Amino acid sequence: MPRRLPTSILFLSLGLPLLTLLPYVWAAAAAGSRHVFAGFLLNPLDGLTYLAKMRQGWEGSWLFTLPFTTNPGSGSFLFSYYLLLGHLSRWLHLPLLVVFHAARVAAGVFMLITLWHFAGTISGDPRTRRLAWWVMAVGSGLGWIATLAGGFTADLWVAEYIPFLSLFSSAHFPLALALILWIAMHLTLPPQALTLRRGVGLWLLATALAILQPFALIPLGVAASLWALWMRWRAGRFPAGSVIGLGLVGLAAAPWLVYDLLLTRTHAQLAIWAAQNLTPTPPVWDVALSAGLLGALAVVVIARRAMGRGLGETTNPDSQSFFVVWAASNALLLYAPLALQRRLMMGWFFPLAGLAVPVLAKWIWQARTPWTRIAATFALLVPSNVLLLTALAGGIVRREPAFFLTQDEAAALAYLAEASPVPPVVLASPGFGTFIPGFSGARVIYGHPMETPGALEAERAVVEFYTAEGAGAQEEFLRRFAVDYVVLGPRERALGGALHLSLASAFQAGEVTVFSTAGMP
């Protein structure tokens, strides 16, 4: 496998992440004089949690506490990557959103360069290797077909599964995907290739992935272990380098995995968060459509190999056997009885591509006019991503409240960022409360369906406050949660209620008023 990175791939790896900045720049410009773009497009609810974590780092913390609650408990060594980005923002005197998107672009460049190296394990043929890179960089499933019947499948929103979506939406997903691929490549090296230097590198990669995205090690570890057993059965011996590599990965990851497990059992608030942080895998039909063309071809390859027949693929046989085990075992794990089922889709796109691309390449290159078949291939692989970008463009044009703040709301957040005590407890509607921790550092009663412990009860309580018919219930609520400030703006009024208490106005900007409870009797 050539080590040299072609100039064209280098420029594409730099250019594609930079191009993903354009929708964000457009959104910022489209805000106009009455709105402020909040900085996130795909799944802004999670994006705002990244910002809240970064703000904790910006404020000087190296330990994470749940930001969307008034009772976060003690700090823990979690989400260190975003805490670090917050520290970088403070050290460099740059806005948090600038650092976030810079980190997102940098992680995307790293992932795309990694894809080229991984494509070399799929095929040694230069044309097929480039095809593999393009498929993994911009490909997706067939969810666009489901939208014709009103469906919305995983390939349209599960960013950790589709490389392009992770490149577009997150600073940590593309980094985690790159780490998965480097670990996979190390584990499938020939036995003599696992030198001391590579062993240390594997240790560091596994440690980084365990800190960044620990559950991503589950499908990869299972696949590598099963593949080692498969090689033992087929060749009469274990692949020594892979067994040693697996041991290194296990030793590197175990302390972090055990720490995370114990933390979610013994930390009162994090235990509640973990219990409600359920991410079930979509139905089988949804996953099948999301796997799309690559998944269908992977099934064909696996079936033919099971029957002792091949398709004349150009893939290295050992690599292909690893892709078979990885793709099949990962598919089964998606429905294992785990709270984070859907998260196990992370990395599954790659073995599907590893099995499907050689079949596609054979079909393409044997044609007299291969470009027509290339066009047909990408006409199936790309539309889901295009459709998603089109939908996000519509949200920008409409200035969706999930994407934008009003200027009045932004001014209120700026006030809360300087308000005392530090951090203040702020009562706001569920929709506005999501923005408050990341943009001001203040704490809220409710702000996120996963990261607010007891989220359903907290959200219900907030709605009941704004829809209460008398002052007594509202006063009791403010005392129970030790609220420092109450926000009353368009999102709060949309709940259908009003403020019945006589509170002093601490800040007002247009339609948004921030009331202080300091003078409450």
C-alpha cells in the first residue's frame, strides 16, 4: 500500500471540510438584523450541548458537570475533548463557536486523509482505491427513497454512522471515525508488522478513542476478536500481531471503560442521566434502507463467501475476511440489549464499503464507458446527503427557532453571562433553556431531554410554571428551585401563560424581559 498521499486527495481532504463551512456562513448572513445564528444546523439540540461543555472548559474547568440542571453534582472526567476546546478558546481569545468549527474542519481533514489509507486495504488498484475514497467520503444509504413515502431513516440523521454527516455536524464524530479506522488497520496488519512503534501507536489510539467515544470500541473489539478466531480456524494459528494488538487495545481502554461504568452507577446525577440516555436502533427496515446499496452488496458478498464462492473481488483476502466479520457482527450488535444501541452504528459504514466497493469497481471498470456507471452509482449513494442539505437550507430560509435566536434573546443571554451569582439559576421555556448554558454559563431547570436529570418531570414543571393561573404556584416553584432569574419572551409566551408575580425587571430588550427574584418577599 503506497504511503504517499496523492496531491488530489490531499486537496480534496482539505477542501471538502472547508466547503462544509459555507452553509454555516450562509446561515450567519441570513440571520439579518433581527436574528442571530446559533451556530449549529444538523441536530442543533446536541450541538448546543457541545457548546455548553466547551463553556465549562472556557470557564477553567477540567471536570465535567451536567450543564442543563440546577443540581449537577460533583465534577467528573468526561467529555474532556470539548472541555479542552473550551480551554483553547480562552487561551486563544477566540469565540467558542469559532473554535468548535475549526476543530470540526480539522477533524474532518484527518478523517478524509485516513479514508485514503483505509481505502488501500480495500484495494491496491489505484482506480478502485479512489472509488472507495469517494464512496466513503460522500456516500450514504437509500433513505431518500423512504422520504417519498414520508419516511425519515437513519442515514438522514445519525451523524455517527454516515461519514459525511459526521464531517458536517460534529467536532468529535469525524475524529472518532478516523481513530476507529487506524485501530482497525493496526489490528489487521500481518503479524510481523506490529513493531514496538506500532504497538505504542495502537495503545495511544485506543486510549484516545476510549476517552473520546468509548462505546465505539465495542463493535470494533468484537469484530477483531471474532476475526482472530476465524483466522485461527482457517490457518491453524492466531494472527500473532492481531492478538497482541487486541491485548494492547484492551489494556489501554479498560481503565476508561471501567471508570465510565462505575461513574454512571455511583454518581447520583450521572446515573439518572445514563438511565434516560436511551438511543435505540431504528427498525430493521430502516437500518436496511440506511445501509443502502453498500449494505445490499455486502450481503451478497457475505452470502457468496458462505457458499464458498467469490465475485472475483480485488480485495486482499485477509482484509475482506475482516470486513465480513466486522459487517456481520456489527449488524447483530445493533440490536443487542444495550441502552446505546444506535451508537454502535459508528464505523459500520466502513466494512460495508470494504465489501461493496470491489464489486462496484468490477462492474464499473469492465464497461466500455465506465463514467456512466460511476454516475449511476453515485446517483444512488449521494441523494440522501443532498436531500438533508436541502432540508437544512429550508430551515435557514425560514429562520427556524432551533437554528436562530432573536436579537432580543441574544442580548438577554449576554446579560445572563455577566449576571450574579455565578452561575445563576435561570428559568426559561424548554426551547430557550436549551441555549442558555452554552451561551451564558447559567444553569436551567430544563434544557435537554438527555442531559437534564429527570427531564420529563423538569420540562413538565417548567411548562406548568408558565401556564399557572395564579401567583402562589409560581412563587412556590421559584423557591423550590432557588431560581435567580425568570425569562419572559416570545418562546415563553407561546406556552400560553404569563408571569403573575411582581418581580423586578433586571434586563429588557424588545420582547424579552429578564426578571430578578432577588426582591421577592
